Amino acid sequence: MDAKTDHLVRKLRLRHLDLLVALAEAATMRGAAARLHLSQPAISKMLGEIEGSFGARLFERSHQGVQVNALGATVVYRARAALNELARATQDVDAMHNGVAAVLRLGAPSVTATVPAAIVRLRERMPGAAVHVREGRVYELIQRLLEGELDCVFGAITPELLSSQMLPRLRSELLLDDTLCVMTSAANRMAARRAMRWADLRDAPWVLPPRETLVRQAFMTAFLNDGVTPPEPVVEAMSSVTVGAVLRLDPTLLCAVRLEQAVDEAARGGVRRVNVAPAVSLPSFGLFTRSETLEPPTVLKAFADAVRQVGATLASQRFR
């Protein structure tokens, strides 16, 4: 620990970190005081102590309230992560008192064949481990990872993420290539046909995700590259439950999904992949952790090993 950090540790208390986060979110002294059940003079005094410890102004004051500046935003980010880590430590200790050997907090997409298989492998290796899965968009999950709410995130390495300022704070490991898949009911005769071109399917009834998704954009590009106008969906849906249900109930429908979702749907039965050429790649999947020098906990290393094993198996099978 260097001299400046040692000075901060001696001067600041956890309540100071709580104040930083409260001020950034409330944007007024009054709002932060109400949230922390303190008086406004006490809030002002504590903020002075914080800024004195850092030797810099972290918030700009005005008649409208307080606004975190660039220096303050960096400090608030670290303060929020430290408080979240402390909260996770408390929860982990409580869980271990109740017989849990370790806790893993994982972010993942709502539909993935890799994560369930990796969790099973982890539980085989560490039967006492508990896994808490938070589902959502990878970009939002990465934010939660950096704020200390999650231990790791399994997700696609999207262009949005590659262009963000979060990337230098992450350690990522590429694990699984992804591709655009066309699925239909096992009763649809197209499922048994040899490879067709995208243009051959322009008149088919499609189930597709919204236009802003990577899958829909890749789908449209595939048809445009084949010289035809992309078809409009007869059903537009994001929910894997909805997509799977309509495919099984209506054998005429086709849908476009990621490989991860295709593997998951095929395992449930009743649907098959339609062979379409040329293949269309999607952003690869990886495992994200925070870029830090601390030794990762055993449960995180064990889960990363499990994801690698499952990813290698899926890559060798390539889903037929």
C-alpha cells in the first residue's frame, strides 16, 4: 500500500464511501442527507473531508445541487464497487453459515446451452457451491460486473462492448464461436432438405427478433448479400419460450436464432435446424471477469474451467 492509499485508509470511513454514492445518485445535498439520515451540515462536512483526503474537488456545487465531475465519477465508481463487494462478502458469510461452500454470481443471456451445462459441471466438482444467475443484456451485465455485483459474465463480444470504455477494465477469454441458425418444426419438410440459399427462403413465414438485435441485423444482411429483399416476420418476438412454442405449434414457420439458442431448442425436441448457405457468423461468446491483480476465488476458477470444457465440447459437435 503506497503512502497516498495509506492516508485514505486512515482518513476515510465506509460512511464516506456511502456518501459519495448517495450524492452522485441524488445530485443534491438534501437528497443525500435524507437517504443517509444525516443533516445537510453533516453531509457538507463529510464531503469536505473526502475532497480534502483526495486533494481535489469531486463535485461541482450550484443552486441546482451538486454534480459529480470527471475526477469524482472515477472515485464514485470505485466507492460503489467497494460497497458492493462488502455487501457480497456479508451475503457469502451468511450463506456459508447455512452450509454453502461457495457462492458464484454469474451474468448470462436468458437463453444459453453453455451456462446450464457448465453449472452442472461446477456442481459436480464443488457440490456445496451455490450459483446465482442474473440474466440480461451483456452490456448491462458487464456494468454490474464492474460495480462488484457479479463475479463473471458469459456473453457475446458485441460491437457495443468493443467500442465502450469498459473494455480496458475487463479480462475476457474467447470460448465459443457463434453463427446464425435457422430452425423449424421437425414436421417441416425443409428440415430434411439439403443446403438451400437464403434467397430460397424469402417467401417463407418467419419468426424473428426485433430489428435492433444483432440476430435480426445478421438475418437481413444474409438476404441482402444473396441479392433479395429481407422478408418481414409474421411473428416478432424476443422470448425463447414464445419462439419455441410457435415453432412447435405451427410447422410452416421458420425462425432465426443464435447457435446457443438453437442448441437449447433442439435439446427440448420437436424442432430441427434448416441447412442454409452461406453461413453467417455472429459475435463470439466469451467469459468476462474484472481486470484486477487479486487472485480469483476457487469457485470462479472452477466455473471458468467448466465453461472451457463445455465450450470445447460444443465446438467439436458444431450442432448438426
